[in-house]
Amino acid sequence: MNSRTELAPAVASILEAARERPGGDGVVDVDARSLSDALARAEADGRVPVIAEVKPTSPTADGTRDDDPVELAEAMVEGGAAAISVLTEPSHFGGSPESLTRIREAVDVPVLRKDFVLEEAQLDVVEADLLLLIVRFVDDLEGLVAAARERGFQPLVEVHDEAELETALEAGAEIIGVNNRDLARLEVDLETFESVAPDAPEEVTLIAESGVSTPADVRRMREAGADALLIGSAIMDHGSGDSDVTENTRRLVHAENEADGAHT
Ligand SMILES: O=C(O)c1ccccc1NCC(=O)[C@H](O)[C@H](O)COP(=O)(O)O
């Protein structure tokens, strides 16, 4: 692991659990749905490309949502989500690979496996269209990016600063997420994306991850160069327990549309 700085206790605990989790039995072979096609479809429809996240809970969430994950994902797609992210980490986020499989069968948009994959065998746990690799936690990033592509996954490589962006580019990443959440303190700061995005080459698909809560945040990230946004908490609204996920998604997806409250 690239442990350049300290980690929040919750993140250290997530990593400890990830090290214990087994890989898959065989080698998966994915016929992936294209993320770039899904993002282009959203843009053509006048929707902000949002990857909406099914995240039952998290170390920073103020509650848990026990809704059926498939119903949540369908509600997000109904609200205009271009793709779905599914937490498959069980012990800190309440996710599971089984939920991802059910969701991918139920929706027709690309599905991202959001987990803490540390080694090649862990790629083979479940089929997904996209797979998250976090620069900070992976030793052989180039090897894992290549291994993910060999299986048919589109790797989404997550960075938090310019040095990690450089590492991601050297490893051949084509889809890069800039995480606004600092894994040392778990605080979110949208300036993170704004400071890293200018260094990303034009041809990279750039995703702003974490901390996007309002239509104004969406517009801010788009103005800073986000091709897509990964949004979990604001859509799940954990504290409320039952808020309308379709409406939460729609509000953010239409943030650039004057008629839908661009001044919010
Ligand atoms: O969300 C957390 O509390 C968290 C804590 C520790 C490590 C990772 C964490 N989140 C993973 C994510 O990347 C987010 O779920 C994703 O970017 C969406 O963020 P948000 O819209 O802020 O829920």
C-alpha cells in the first residue's frame, strides 16, 4: 500500500477487513456496458452525467437505509442517473457482491463496483462494468489496471492529489476519479477536484467523487471540468431513512437546467 500519510481509523479498519476478504473462485469475463456511451447519452439528453451510488451506510453516514438495493438503483435510473455505483464492501458500508449482481440484472446502465480491491484475485469476486482501484491502496497499480482490463472491466482509478494523478496516468488510467474526501480525516472539500482537474489531460474521463450535495455543487464541479459526478450521500439521504431517491437524483441531474432550479 502507498501509505504516504496517516489514515482515519475507520479507513484503517476498512483496509484491514479488505485484506482478509477472499478473492473469487475463477477468473471473471465481463461483457461491459460502456461508460463513455452512457455519459454521452446523458449529455445528449441535457442530463448532467451522474453516477448515483447505492450506499446503504458508511463511516460518515448519519444512518442506514435498509431499502432493497435493486429498488434504490431503479429509482436512481428513473431520476436520470447515467450509471450506478454499488458499494460491495460488507462490514463498513452494508454492501454485498450479490446486491451488485441483482442490480446489474435489473438496470441497463453501466454499474461500478465500489470496493477496496487490493490484489488481483479480488477482481474476480463479481462481474461489473466498472471497477474502482484506489491509487493510495494499491501497490502494483499498472498490473491491476491491466488485469482489470483483461477481464473486461473499465477501471476507474481514484486519486486525491496531483502526485496520485501522475501515478494513475503512468499506469495507463483512462477513467480517473478525484475524491474530494480526504481519507486521513474523512472531511470533504470540493477544492480538491478544482486543484487536481487542471492537470488531467483532455482525453481522460474525469469524475468528481464525494461531497457533492446541491445543484450548486454540481455546477461547481462541472465548471471545474468534471465529465461526470459520483454522488452517494446526497441521493441516499441516510438521515431521513425514506427520502425519495428518484427526486434526489433528478434534482442533481438537472442542476444545469434553468427550469429545474439552477439557482438552488
Ligand atoms: O463515505 C464514506 O464515509 C467513506 C469513508 C471512508 C472511505 C470511503 C468512504 N466513501 C467512499 C466513497 O468514495 C463515496 O461513497 C463516494 O465517493 C460518494 O461520496 P458521497 O457522495 O460523499 O457519499
